[in-house]
Amino acid sequence: MIERFKTIFHKPDEVFVLGEKEIEDLIFEAGRIIRAEKNLITLKDGKVIFVGDTHGDLDATRNVISKYLNFKNKVVFLGDYVDRGPNSMENINFLLISKILYPKNLLLLQGNHEGRGIIKFYPANFWEGLSGRLYSLYSSLLSKLPLAAITKNGIIALHGALPDVFRVEEINEIEVGSDLWREITWGDFREREGKFLGDDPFTRRPQFGRGYFQEIMDGLGMNVLIRSHQPDAAGKMYGGRCLTIFTSHAYLQRRTIAISDLKKEVRTVEDLEVLEV
Ligand SMILES: [Mn+2]
């Protein structure tokens, strides 16, 4: 089976012809790795490449993986692999195959679009197109993805907003479906003063301001947050300590990633390499 996954990895168009049985095998194999991971991933050395929402943009994922995924780098995807874009199924399957081949070097964090089994949302074209069996296999697997990554040079990376915790270890205790989980996977940041600003009346997303950002980042001892999820957010917020990136043509013409060499101190976004793919 690993040989079959290697073939698909090197001839990525094969990902378009995976049968349902092969997809079940893929979900099972990837699940063995993902279920053993903690909510919080700690990265200690090397170069880390952060990738925003890909949302069915298989081309973006292939570009990043062919260029950066190897046994030295760490590549951290910030969630939202499915829905909106044209190739959700191929995108998530190619990522799961890559995860099986590079389990320590590819980290797939959880976005709100991976939690369809917990909170319903629209658009959900990927989820709505699945058979009942695949719906339950994908939703069970994807809701087990880790929630955050931290680096030894002061970066925390996650999908939406910071959880209301003061020690990074507390992230390991967060349960799927809880308020803290909803802050991470659904939360927005606003360039406004204040802490909790209420749920958005239309999207139901929890909104947070500068005071909340500073309080949680100081408590966690982190310098810079790298996140995705919120296309209307400014790229840089809060004095350059909060970077929002997207890596999908489903939202924007520009597909952006951020790179940090963990040997280098990071105090603001200016200390990262931010580029297009
Ligand atoms: Mn999102």
C-alpha cells in the first residue's frame, strides 16, 4: 500500500483516480499517524514553512509540497483543506498521502472546515458530495488533527484565533467542540481595542480585539501568531505580531506562505520571509 501512495506522490495526477476502497485505506493509514499526535506540536529546529488555507486548491498544495517538503524542513498547513475550491477531495487525499510519507515533516492543523461533523456551515461542497460512509470516515479523521504548533523562536501557528489559555500545555487538554476549540478553529481578530468582542451576528464567529491578543500572547510567552481563516483581516495586525496568510486561489489571486529559520529570533512579522507560491 505504501508503494501505491509513493506512486501517487510522484505522479500526482493519479490522485484523481483513487477508488473508494483506496480512499478508505488512505484514511485508515493516515489516521494511525494523526491519532498519535497531540493537539500541540512543538518544533525545535530547522526551517518551518507555514501554509494558509488551501480550500481545494490542489495546485497550491502541490507547489508547496514539491518545493519545500523533505526530511529536513517542517511544513505546517493551517487547516481548511476542503470546500470552496475545485479539487477538495484530491487536495485532502494528496495531503494525507504526503503525511504518510513524511509523518514528522508535514503537520496538518485543523481548521473549521475539518469540523463539519461538529458545527454545520455553508458552503460545504466537499462534505455535501460525499457518500454517508466517506462523510463519517473523513469527519472522524479530520476532527482529530492537531490544533496548534509552536516554535522555539517564539511563533505560534493555528487556524483562527488564540484559545483563552495561559500555558501552552493547556492546548493539549482542549476537546473538540468545546469553547476553546471554537476559538481556535472559528475565531476572528479585529484591529480594535478590547478583549472578547462578541460573536459576529451573521457568521457566528467569535471576535477578539487587541487586548485579548496581547494578554494571551504574553501569557503564552509567544511573539508572533501565524494564522489564516479570515480573508477580510489585514495581513499584519497588532504591531506586526499577527500575520494572516492565505494559500488558495479560492479566495485571492495571491497565494502567500511564510518561512522561518528557527535559528533566527522572531519578534515581529518582519523577521519572517513572506512570499508567494
Ligand atoms: Mn476557516
